[in-house]
Amino acid sequence: MRTGNHLIGALNFLTFVLSIPILGGGIWLSSRANNTDCLKFLQWPLIIIGVSIMVVSLAGIAGACYRNNFLMYLYLWAMFIIIATLLGFVIFAYAVTGKGSGQPVMNRAYLDYSLQDYSGWLSDRVASDSYWSKIGSCIRDSRACRKMGRNIGGVPESAEMFYLRKLSPIQSGCCKPPTSCGYVYINETVWTPGGGLVGPDIDCTKWSNDQEQLCYGCDSCKAGVVASLKKSWRKVSVINIVVLIILVILYVVACAAFRHNKRIDNDEPYGETRMEKSQPSRIHF
């Protein structure tokens, strides 16, 4: 086997290894979708890309081992399409998550979340009635709010201790009323109006101490889901960018090695003919 084929085989093995973080990122998003984020179609593009890289890498390894030009052409074209798709997905992930973040609150360690702070495809998708009915039910079933409860000596933690907690976007947006509403803390998921009055935010009238309702219908809850999705996507996108850069480098090297092999294949017949001509003719008696 030529040195170029050894190199191409090694590059395909590295490409196969690089598919693992991409597939792992898709699986991680899938677990997040089942447990917290509750939007269950976003992970599939990454899972498909990861599996595709694995399959194409195996084809490239087979092509390098058996010097099969068809498999090598298939590998190069398929990998080009996969790299372009992964690049498009990274751009899409950053574009749809857009701008927006939680709002700091005075004397609170956690942030408040408002749907008006987010815009774009993702926030519109989450806030749509067809999707939110499923997402809201998923969050309720995930028991994210029930897991907030903390007792100290059998007594719920004080308001001062609760205010120092760093809540997740979903816990802050879905499990308590917005701070601007002026509700008084009783425990993590039970709040009463301060002086019988609530703030002007429409979410203030949607809050309920019913543990099956809480703020699951609030815009702040929708904003918390968008913030959580944005955080998850950005984490995975950082890994994808690093993998994408390495994939491009390996792909360029593989293309160069394949062209080198093709050039040798084209030169071999000519080289053999020259060697035959240079050999002295035998004299037969």
C-alpha cells in the first residue's frame, strides 16, 4: 500500500473519531429535550450529521485500504457535503438563537426572563400555541419546579436564602412569578400578592399557587425555555466549530493525498515503459 493510502486511512480514522463529539452533542441535546428544554426536534440534525460522518469515514477507510477509487470519490464528495451542512447548521444555530438574555434583578442572584427580550425564529417557534401546549406540558411533567424545594430543619428556606440562589432560566421563568409583580415569598413555589396588589405585567395575573399551574402559561416561562435552548445550542456550537475546523483541515490533506495517488497511478505505466527500454537487449545464439 502506498504512503498516500496510509495517510488517507489515518485521516479517515481521525474523521471517524471527530464524529463522536458531534453525535454526543446531538445525544446531549436529546437528553435535554426530554428532561428540561422540551423542544424535541433540534437534536436530530446533529445526530444525522454525526452518523453520516461515521459512515462516510468507514467508506474512506475501505477505499484507502483496497485502493478503491469509487469509494474514495464517494468519500470526498460526501464529506464535502457534510462539512457544508455542518457549517450551515452552526450558522443556523447562532442565527436563530439571536440576541437576548435574562434581566438582572436588584438584591437577587437569579435573573428574570421576558419574552420581549428575545426575537427571531426560535422564540416565535416556542411561543406559538401549537408548540407551547406540548412544551408547557413537558416542563410540568419534568418536575423542574418541584425539585426547587429546600427544607432546613423541616422548614422551607427563608426568602433571603432563596434570593441568593442561582436559578436556571426555566426555574426562574416558570416556577415563580416575575419579581416586578411584587408577590411575597412563602416558599419556592408559593407566593402571595403584596398588599393585595400585583404589577402591570400580564404574567402577574397568570401566576397561580396551584402546583399544576404556577407560571407555565406565562410569557416569562416561554422566555426561560428560549434562554435555556440558547444556552444549550451555544455550548454545542462551540464544540461543532472546533470539530468543523479540524474536519476542513483533514479534508484538504485527504484531497491532496488522493491527488498525489492519482498522479502516481498515471505515471506508473510511463515509468515502467522507460525501464523496459533502458534494459539492454539480450543476444540469442
